[in-house]
Amino acid sequence: MSATESTTARPGEAAWQPKLVALDIDGTLLRWIEGTGTTSEALSDKVRDAVRRAYDAGAHVVLSSGRSAHSMTGIADLLGIPDEGAERLWIVASNGAVVLRYPPTDVVHEETFDARAAVEKILERRPNVLVAVENRGVGYRMNRPFPEGELGGGENMIATVQEMVAEPVSRVIIRDPDATPEDFLALGRDLGLHGIDYVVGYTAWLDLTPVGVSKASGLAYVCDQLDLEPADVLAIGDGRNDVEMLEWAGRGVAMGNAPEVVQEVADAVTAHVADDGAALELSRWF
């Protein structure tokens, strides 16, 4: 899909309105800072107001990101949801491996895997990469410091790779500031990382997750709890880690800044994040 649809209803369903809105964060709600692998932590008024309209209309707003749980709750606070005394939000973190309720933070579902063999393979090919695993609720454990701001807030601790992957984990981050995304796409293909899934980000950033786990699987878990179907879901995202989510949702919308491979699987493409594309799409329905 290469252009934004102008309709305010899905074909054949003139009265359709999303019952669940799944929103990626970086590059979708928040704008990338040029030349870095980080985003501004400031929401535009248009985006905040559009998300709030969806929430006030009764839609379940679900933040769905590759971020760790502790770096997502602050985004809910910026959006001003949920209302005091209202039902807690559902949040899908770590590319679907962790599902939580907020506030307070309560992890209700987690998928883990044995990452040792995959990490060993990667280190054989790229011994100088940065490696991190989530220290849930606290921050990250890493073999060396990552570029400033890339892992978000929290308390980060230095540890050996062997210590980090000695027990099953929900996600492993591989980062090489001197490489390109294309380098990492080739690395994943060449290594044949069997038994796990991986996704490459905008920079040379590789996320390893349990096989079959994605934002789509995390959202499916949420829908099961809410007695909803994929057809009830509007999902908006911009990254390669959003592909499964956009394919799974009743309406999957790619941001205008998304790579071509992401736009191709979407039902529609909205405007660039710098032009508040998420707000434009939400305004079609709420």
C-alpha cells in the first residue's frame, strides 16, 4: 500500500469503528531525532488529542512497542491515560514478549527463551557488538554501555554476556553503532537463527525474541482477555517489528516514514510522523 486511504470506514463496513487501537511508540507517536537512534519524549498536541478522543470514545488504547515495560508507562502518562479510577491500560512490551497492566505495573504474561546458542553464533561473527537483556522493572543488563538514550530510562548494569543469557530471557538486543541495518539483515539471513525470531530496526539493532512471538501475538493475548477479534483492531506502526501486527489487525496502517517493506503489508499508509500521521489516521474514526 503506497497511499493513505481517504475513506472513514473499511470497505463493506460503513459503520465500522475500532474497538482496540494498537499504537507503536517510536516513529509513530514520537518523532525520531535526526541522526540518532532515539526519539523525542515530547508528544505533539495533535497526537495526544487524537489518542485521547479514541480513549474517550471507549476504545481500548494499547501501547505496543519493542521498548521494555519500564520505558513505556511514562508514555501512557504523557498521553494522560487511563483516567483516575478507570480500568487499567493494557501494554504490549518487548515486541510482544511481555504483556502488562498499568497502573500500577503488573506483568500478566511473559514469553521467554534460551538465547545462548544464538548469541554465541552472533558473537563468533561480530565479537565487538553490544549486547543487552531487560532487567524487568529496573532497566537493562549490558556487556558495555549503549549510545546515550537508546535504551531509555532505568538503571542499567554491566554484566558478562554469559551471565545475561544463563537463564531464559524474553528478549536480547544486539547493537553495533559501526554497522548498518543492511549488515544486520544479512547477518540474520546468514546465521539461520533457528528456534528464535529476530527483527532489525532502523539502525544496526537486532532484537532476538522467542519464536512466534511478536506484537501480533501479544495483542492476540490482550484480545482474548477482552473477548475481541483481530477484525476489531486498528494498528499503527512504522518499523519492521510492526509487520506482523499490521498484517494481523483488521486495519493495519503504516506511517509515511516506514520502510517500504512495512508499507507494502499495510492496508493503508498515513502521513509521516513529523506530520502527525497517527493523529490523521485516528481522526478518521474518532
